[in-house]
Amino acid sequence: MNIEISKIATLPSRFGDFKIQTFKEGHKAHLAIFKEPLGDIPIVRIHSECLTGDAIGSLKCDCRDQLEASLARIYKDGGMVIYLRQEGRNIGLLNKVNAYALQDQGYDTVEANHQLGFEADERTYEVVETILAHFNIKAIRLLTNNPQKLAGLKSIHIVERLPIVILPNPHNARYLKVKEEQMGHLLS
Ligand SMILES: [Zn+2]
């Protein structure tokens, strides 16, 4: 995998001051957002891009809540958020909006993806190994509600899973239930 790596820059944010570094894989520029000290076993959140949630504040999902909780946590305790550019569980923004249109007709999030010819979840995490290796990180405490997220990654030792507790809202309650029942996510 050919990865182009940026310099490290500082990023003051509403959550505190972080450092950022970009890892460009093909046309996708992923971002590591981190707060030192990383220590031997840093807290790491692997977050997949969700433009509608992260940037616009969509209530259809819990992505922004999870991102904000993660940034607050790593600012407090040190660690890293790896922001992966795989919008809409990696089906891209156009297909995601088509999936939302199907959801408007009553399909759930899994059924809508299947209608469009995709798996429920098309995300991949190989680049995470490259990014963590760059920081010489071999073991992490993974901030996630999805225990299977990094199951295929051999080079990373997940010492502990730290949950992110998000309160449902009327719009995403059904979505969160489908994630829990059909996709193995833990909501508490
Ligand atoms: Zn989302």
C-alpha cells in the first residue's frame, strides 16, 4: 500500500489542542488526530467519515456523538482518533443518500444497503495498521461499541474495549436498534 504522509501540525479545537497528521491512500486522505502522551497502550478511536452526521449534525445516526465523545476522551486521557475517509460505511456519499431515500420508504439501514447491492458494512481497516505502525503503537485500548471492528487486524493487540455511551434520539433509535441486533454492536 503506497501511503503519502504529511508533516505533523497543531490543531486547536473546541475540545482542546490536538496534533494532526494525514495519511493519504490513493485519493483518500485519512487523518490521525492525537494528544500526547500516547504512552505504551493509548486509547484509540477508529472513526469512519460521516459527512451528514459529523459535519451537518444529522440525527439519523450517532456518528457525531461518538466522534465528539472520543475527542473529549482523548483530550482528557491522551490517545488518538483515526478518521478514516470511508463515507457511508464505505459506499460513498451518493450511495448513502440513495440508501437514505430507501429508508424514507421504510427500509432499515441494512435492507437499504442490500437493495443497492452492497453489504451492510463495506468498511475496511487495513490502513489502520499502517498508521499505528507509523507511531510505533502495537497495543491499544479501543474506544468502540463494535467488538468486530478490528477483528481482522493481526498486528494490533486490543488490550481493552472502552464503550461509548450515546443516548438515542427519536430519529436514530431504530437505527441504533438495527446496529445492535443485526450488526453485533453493543450499545452499553
Ligand atoms: Zn453517521
